[in-house]
Amino acid sequence: MRPLFLLVFCAAASAQARTTVAIDVGHFIEEPGATSARGRPELDFNRELAADIESAVRGRGLGTMLIGADGFMSQLARRAAAAADADFFLSVHHDSVQPHFLETWEHDRVERAFSDRYSGFSLFVSRKNAAVKRSLTCASAIGESLRHAGFSPSLYHADPIPGENKPFADRRNGVHYYDNLIVLKTARTPAVLLEAGVIVNRDEELKVQSEETRKRIAAAVAQGVERCLTRF
Ligand SMILES: [Zn+2]
């Protein structure tokens, strides 16, 4: 390679390496989030997917930091502080539904709560985040990338019922406003929360738990993140 080309190549590579994505594992051991239709805590789903997203983001040449992976980060504001030097904050979660939609079934001789009513991913941004415009651009890019990979937005968080009412910021790509979500409004960087799938849904729980689907979600998320971060 001629020196000039090498110089240009290195400059481009190092500019991209300086971009760091903070990937936050939603919840912690004492409060592990939702419980799946088969009794698995959301934290376990979040950990596995966050690790796959981290690999996929790194694979695209971006820097990463994983937050809350040990399960001990109980203070939400510390998550934002830990990511202060990052360029983007992505909180990884899996979804449930409002309690009145839950039914019961027996799995492995244990009665469990489930609801097959809804499925799909959703994305949230806060209008109280200092970089709301860029947060929304990134959320839309992630949603678009997930749709192109064959996943569908759940859409039910916009329903006009107690506990939901999260207005659409970008309906087509499954993005809602959720202004008071602490990790989003306290983040000092553009921030997006991903609900990757509905784990109280019996079919979707199995799908998002499979390595194949997880890797497809991770690859799509990484593609969306890279696209939005390099667009500026
Ligand atoms: Zn959660």
C-alpha cells in the first residue's frame, strides 16, 4: 500500500475507533425485570443479547463498553455516569405486557403467567435527553435495520390505556417517546432503550432465546447504530 493511501486508511480507522457505544444490561440481580412465560428472568435475556450486540458493534470497528453486566448496578443514575465518555448509550431490555392481559398456564408443573397477545420489538427515546434529535435518529435507524432483518415493531406501547400511552416518535420503525425513563433522561449522550421482544409471549420467548435469532437481532442493531453514528 502506498504511504498516502495508508495514511488515509489509518485516519479513517482511528476516527471510527474513537466512537464508543455504551451497551447497558437492563436490570440487576435483586430486581431482574420481567419474568418470561417459562419463568426465566429478563436480566438473563438482557445479558445474553447485550453481549452479542457488543460483539457485533465491535465487529464493525466501533469501540464498546458494557454496563451492568455483573448484575450489581442497582442505581440507574450510575449507569449514565459510567457511560459519560461514550458517544451513544443503548439500554437492552425484553418486554412484558400490562398485568391485566396476563393469563396462566402450567410449565414444568409450575403455574406461570403469560400473554400471547403481543409480540415484537420497540424502541424508546426521551424528550428530556439533551440530545433528543440524535437519539431519535439512532432509534429510527435501529428500528429500520431490525425491520429489514425481518423483525416487526410491537406498537402496543402507544395504546391509550393506563401504563402505556407512549406516543409514537416514529411509528414505522417502532419508536416511542418515554420522557421520564431515568436511564434515557439522565444519559449525557444520545440514548435509546430497546425492548428486543416480548418474553411473556410463549413463542417469542423461545425465539429471542435462540442463539440464531439473538445474533440476527444483534447484527441488525449494530448496523443501525453504526449507520446513525457515522451519519453525523
Ligand atoms: Zn426491562
